[in-house]
Amino acid sequence: MSLSSDLLYITPKLRVIYSTCLNEKNIQDLLQANSIDDYMYILKETSYYQYLKNIDPKDLLSLELALDSHLYNLTKIFQKIGGSDVYMLISSMRKIMLIKMFASIIRGVLERHSENMRKILNLLPEETREFLEKTLSEEMSISRIMTEIERSGFYVFSRYYKEFSKTLSSEISINLSLDLSLLEEFSEILTSYPEIIELICPEADLYIINFLSKTIMLNIQDKLSTYIKDLLRYSCKIDPSTLEEMSSSDETRFLTLLRRIYPSTLISQDLTETMINIRGFVRKNVRKKSVSYMYSYPFNYGILWSVFTLKRFDIEDLVSIASGKIGLISTDMIRRFVSI
């Protein structure tokens, strides 16, 4: 895709946004926090505190939604400075954030009473706030939420969730539906912007591997056989024949096949442990690649996607660390989940 002349001048603007991302010192300081209150105090040194200063840090749903809303709103700034050439790319960014917020809201509805859910309304961007207001005023149920999600254009997530929840728990159904919905967005991005394949493929392949690993750990391969076949079409850099073999493997064989794809040092005898290692490995490498793109000049599509990715990873890291501090998880364990 050829670049319009307007895009040649947005790189400095994107670098300004990049300057608000977390750095290694921020992460290390947050990891060393003695409590969630200490975590919030340290967070004042970052640009993210302004979105969380009125939130109870122990309320993880509110914390995550406030940060996700910030990134969603940031994509509107991307659109203003980007123009028509990147419209589809930014549209996918918005969809990714909305899908993540929808998934969080569903979890909240499953766990909370309506009064508690009303507390998060002011944290949401207009699109999701309107949908939740309708749900709360009429009927706070999963079926009602799915209807609103479909009206918002997210048929893929709704369709998968409805099918999965017939035989699986709500939490598992949410996670699997989210994985497949994000994979579809990644696939559409690569179709329109193949120039950023090296940034997107590692994550896309991770989602595929993660989906397959869940089916094995939960022993639900037979229940999801139709969806597993569909999953293979999202293959990015991994040989589809390897994925097909993985889809019908037991845990031992699955671990063996993973050694064809990732460094053997990441593969242990335990699949859960291995997936934690692989996720950390992929996210750290994608972050490094994204940072390197920020020093590219003039503009290329990788710069815009890199800013979005770095912000998204920042949010995921902040939520992981906060969750760990609340759950009194060891610093060494939390460190394995962050991207720096």
C-alpha cells in the first residue's frame, strides 16, 4: 500500500505518544511495590496515573476498563493525525479494544450486582457506555449483552460465545471467544497491511497456540473440533501441518511439537508452565521490535501499529502487576508475565 504525503509528517507526533509509554525502570519500580497502595503511589511517576487516580486499585475490573478506555480514545487521535491511508488499521485497533472491554464487562456482569456495574459507566467510552446503560436499565443478563454486542457489529465474538457456552463454563467461553475474535482482527490487518507482518505474526501465532493448549488442558478437543479446524486458517508463520498435528495431540506430544517452533529452553514438562514461558518470550520480542520501529523514518505502518502495541502491552503489564500485588503473588512470578 502506497503512502500519502500527509503520513510522512506524523512520525514525530507518534513519537510524542510513544514517550508516554512505560520504560524498564517504571516496570521494575512497580514490581518492587510492597502493596497495591504502594503500587499506586509509584504509578504517579507515569502518564497512566491520571486515568486511575480516582479508582480503587483493588477494583481490577475498573482499573482495566479505565486503561482500555484510554487506549480506545487514543485511537481517535491516531485517526485525526493519520488520514484515510490508515483508516482500516485504526478501525481494527478500535475493534480490538472494544472486544477486550466487552469481554471484561461480561465477566463483571457474571460476578457483580447491577449497582456495582453502574459504578464503571463513567469509565467507558461512549459506545460501550451506551450499551451497558441499556443493559442495566432493561435486563442485566448475558443474553441481553450479546444482543447489544451484535448490534455493535461484533457478530464473531457473540457467535463463538453462544456456541461455546452451551457446553463450557462462562469464563472459558469468554476467553476462547476473545482469542478467536482477536485472531480474526489480526488476519484482517495482515490482509490490508502486509508490511507489518513481523510485528503481528508472533502474537497471532501465540493466540493460536494458546487456544490449542487450552483445549488440551481442559480436555475439550472433541467439543471444539469444528472450531479448531477453522483456527488453522489463521496460521501466520507456523506451518499449518504442524498446527493440525497439534490439534489432535495429547499434552506430551504437544510439548514436543512446540520445540519445533520456540526455543527448547522455554519448554518444560508442564504445559501451563510452558505457555507462561512462551507468552513472556513472544511479548518481550514483540515489544523490542515495536521499540525499534519507533526509530524508523520516515513514516511506515509499523510505527503506528508499534505505538498501539506498546500501549496495549503497558496496560496488560499494569493489570498483571496490580493483580499480583492484590493476590500477594511473588515478584519473581509477576515478572514472568510482563513484557519488559
